[in-house]
Amino acid sequence: MAPNHAAKNGTAESQALPAGPPLGTIKVGHQFILESHIRRTFAEKRLDAAREANYRLQGVQVIETTREALLLPVKTYNAACTFYHRFRLEHPTPDYNHTEAALASLFVACKVEDTLKKSREILCAHHNLKTPDHQTTQDDKIFDAPSKVIIGLERYIVEAINFDFRVRYPQKVLAKIIKKVLGHNSIVPSFFAVAFKMSIDIYKTYAPLKHSSATCAFVIVQLTSLLTNTAVDKFQALDPLDWHTDEQSVTEVMLDLLDLYTQHGKATKVGPKFDLQVFIDTQITVNRHMDRGSLSRYMRQCRDCDTIPSALTPSTGSPNTPSAPGSSAVKRGTKGVEGGTTRFVFDADQAASEKQAYNDYTKDSWEEWEEEIEEPVSEPREERRNEPRGPRGPRGHGHGRGHGRGGFDPGWNPRNRHDRRRRGGGFY
């Protein structure tokens, strides 16, 4: 069997030509993820869902307080939380401290949303919030090393999101829904204040990574009306299809928010404003509605996902407990399997076509054939014994020391075979 290069390229000289550089690793940016993907990530990397939930809440809390200290808009907060969640899903190990990852995510979000802030400004604002008795400026030398770490983490965050900077902004859709339902009513300011704080809390879950802005805004207004008991009939009469969403997505996001308020209510903005029993009663109502409508807890949920712990599991500790110390050094992850360059594309069809074209070019074609060859058969050994022996060669030219095997030795004597120097001649 041999590769048929001539059939592909038309000449036999193409056998010496290389196949070309390796295609490398192609990563496609995906805007949405599923709950099953998050659970599978935790299961494959053997992560504790409760501990990761604490790290997630602590990191978002750092982003929120630093954003308020720097007076950054809410769109920067949305982008920073999205980048932080995706980075933690890609690098959930304790190699990267959650505080450094949160500040680096805010640094990247400032560039993406055109609200530019230097890394030293972000570090200085976070330092002044932690130590109000020792205020300092961004020119302090204590920010030299942390600034290098944040700039180093910037590259890994961009790679973790696959250069996909699309972010959800539910606040715009939220204002449109409230204006359409309530109009210019006097209760709009108080209702919108609670709804806006809930739009901040929703980024402490993975809901913005799993669903669209319309779904998140639709859930926020409905849950706000149930908690505040304001225009419940009007908001319940809304059709999800009119707002580019569906009943299954609305149920999943609402239960994610209620799990956050019932399990980590003190770490949110809306949780302390209401009694815990109110959230529990609302959660029971939503569960009954889910059972009546034959809806599943998560979209495209499989049986294997039921055995994996949820991404938001009740934790025995407080979300404000100190986390495990992470390394300050910027560590480089492993490259692709083929060891080539990592390429990021946004069209999945284009990535598939490129990979198929590369496989067709580097694939070898083989042909199999059978060939009969006549081999001479040697004569039997018994017949060769009767043949006359050929002339013998001269002595002294064989193998061995001196005169070779079978050579003539004038100094050899059977009596003095061990001392040949007495008779002269011989080997000595």
C-alpha cells in the first residue's frame, strides 16, 4: 500500500511537498451557554458548586463597589460581570485570585464600553474602599506589581470570551416595558427603582449568559410586580412572544433570581428590602406554574444534568468569607492539541468549512493492488552433498591471529605448545 499523491496533484514530485502548516486550534465565539454546559464544566474539573458561587458573588461585589466609586455607567458593570463569569468558567482553578480577575474584567470592560480607566485608577479605587483609613493616589508605588498582573490577565480574559464582546443590556428593554404598561403613573419611580436594582442583582447569576436581554427584562418586571404587589394583573397579562421570549426561558430566569434571593439575599440589593418568606412564597407559586405548564427547570435539560449539582447551590458559609489565596503570577495556559496557533472566528459555518478544506488537502489517498513475483527455489541440502568440492584457498589468509586459522607455524611443538619463544619463530 502506498499513498496516491499523483492522483491528487497530477505529478509524482508532489510526494516531497509538505502538506502545509497545521491549521491550529479554532475557537468560535458563542453568545449564549446552557446550564448543562456550566454543570458539565464543574463536574469535569471537580469543582465545588457552593465554593464557586461564593467566588462569583465576591467578584461581582468587587466590580459593583469599584464601579460605583469610579462613577462608571451601568453598561460597564454589565460588561465586566459578563467577562468575569466567562473567565471563571474557563479558569475556575485557584491559580487566579477572584479579586484580581474581577478588577481585570472591569479594566477590559472600560475599554470595550469606551469608559476608559487606567489599571492604576481601578486598583487605587479598590484599595481606598478596602482601607478607608489609608487613602492613597494612583501614583503610589504599591500599584506597580498589581498593575502588571491586571494587564497580564487582560489577555486571558479576551481569550476566555473568544474575542466576543457582545453583552446584554436589560436596562433599556426594562424601561420600555415599564413605560408601555404603567405609562406616566405616579408609581413608576418607586417601581423602576426596585426593578433597576434587580437588574444589577441578575448579573450575580448566570442568567445573562444563558438568555437574551428581552428575557431578563421581562422577568425583572414580572418579579418586581409580584414582590411589590403593583399592577400584577397588567404584567401577568403580557405575552412573552410579544417581547421576543418564551415561557420556558422566563421560568428558568425567574427561578434563578429567586434562588439567589433565598440563598444569598444579604449579598444583593433587593434581598434585604423584603422578607425572606415573600421570596419563598413567590418561588412556590412559580414552581406550581411550571408544573401546570409541564415546563422543565432548565432549557434542554437532560437526565445526566439532574445528577450534577447546580451552579447555585446553598452554601454553609457566607459569601463574604475570605477565599482561598490565589497566585499573583500570570500563568500561561496550554495551547491547542496540535500545538499550532489559536484562531478566533465568529461564524461557526466558516470554521467548519475551513476545517473540512484543511482535512481534504492533508488527507492521503491510498490504493491497494496485488502483484505476483516468481522467486527461485533453492535445491535441497541432500543433493548438494554429492557435488564435488571446489578448490581450497591458500593457507594463512583466514581469520585469527598471526597466520590465521589453519596457517603454518614453524615454531609450534606439541611438547612446548605454551612457550613458543624457545624454538624461535611462531607468533613471537
